[in-house]
Amino acid sequence: MAASLEGPLPVTGAPLALHPFVVGYEPMRESMSVHGGDPARHLLEPVTAVAVEYVDGWVLLDTGFNVAVVRDPERRREVFNYDSYTAVVPLGDPLLDAVAGAGLAWDRLAGCAISHIHLDHTGGIRHVPAGVPVILQRRELEWLESGAGIRDVVLPTDVTDAGEDVRAIDGETLLAPGLTALDTRGHTPGHQSFRIELASGRTVVLACDAADLVDNLDSRRRCSVVPVPGAEDAAQEAVERLAAMRGDGVEVWPGHDPEFGPWVATMRGERVRVE
């Protein structure tokens, strides 16, 4: 089992800005993203990540697909091309390109937190420099160790290759000033969302896959994908909790909505900086 995270990450002050990234796409039936959604409606959903910028460093939240695997014909056939699921990535390496476009340097990365171990979130861990913590909920790491694999939409080596840099947390945890991991288990056993309290007073909650779409939040319906039997109630509680957070200066961003403003702007090629 991974060692525990020992205290907040080494950045100071409230977050100055967050940078939303779209680092790939995946075709999905609406009924997979929203329980009770239309199975005949197909969406090209963005795969997203966010950089949280501080005066003396930054933190990466989620990382997209493993582009090296996507572009290797044999590995792609094994990992991505089954049950009509596939990965769509832009030219180049979208995570590296997005980080460079935001003016961020990898040698100033203080930490990387992963919402959950589905392979559209873990593939860029390979770019995290040695010695930088890669943070997941302990429950998620226990699921990985129990044998979660390709049929669970998990590529274990994305995480295990990080070796001793993987760090475990338990439940709601302050990761850095103004950045808190939230326990939103259900979609996976240790799914976590993130609350970012910017220096400007603006607060953004990244739902990640506890709410793929705005519709999840508006209708308070969970994501249909729940790989562990019996977790449906937890997934429903998570989306209801996130929906209730909206208002009073708090924005909740869905993880994969192709019509959600910040993701749309990013997909258009705009460099978005939220302060």
C-alpha cells in the first residue's frame, strides 16, 4: 500500500488562478453519463484536467489519456478498442502542450492529484517528475490492488509506474492552501472531487466524474457507470452533495460536459485562466 501524504503540498498563499485543459475526447452514450439518460444520444465528451497556479508552484488535477498507449497499435487494440469505447486525442501530447500553453513549468509542479483511476484520468501521470507526489484516495488504491483492470476501464500501470511517489489520503483532505479533496465515492470506490478557493474569492468545485454533465447536477441523477456492486447509493449521494454546493459564490464544474463554458472555450483553442 502507498504511503500516506504527509501534510499539505509545498505551495503558499491562496491559489492565484486555475487553468482548464481539454486533453482528449471520448464518444459516450448519454445514458452512461446520466442514469436514465437517452441511450440513443451520443456525445463526444471532453477529457479534462486542471492546473491550479500558486505564486510559487502549481498543482495538477487529473491528466487525461496515456498518449503513448493510444498511438501504439497493439496496445491501443488491447486497452481502448473494446465495447465501442475508444480514445480520441489531438496531435502532439495534449497535456504537455496545454501545460506549456499556460506558461507553467514542470520543475515547479508541487503535486498531482487524480480524481480516480479510470484510464482517461491517469495517462499523463508518466509526465509527473520523480519525487512529486501523485495523490489518490486510499479506497481507490485498494480497488486497484484488488485487481481492477482493463474491463474496469483501468490501465493499472499508469498508476503503478509512479512507484513510491504515489501517496494515499483518506476522505476530505486539505491538499494545499485553498485546495481540498472531497470524498465523492460511488462512481469508483475512491472517487474524489476538488474544491478550489481562489485568492479573488471565487470558488470552483471540480466534480470530475461524480457529475459528468450539467444535467447530472440539474436533475441530481448520478452517473450510470458504477463498477462496484452496491455503490449506486454512494454515487447518488455524491451528485446530490455537489448539486447542493452550487450558489453563494460556488461554481460546480462537471467533468465531461461538451457544452460547459470553460471546456468549450478551451476546445476552441482559447487559453483560459480563471482568477
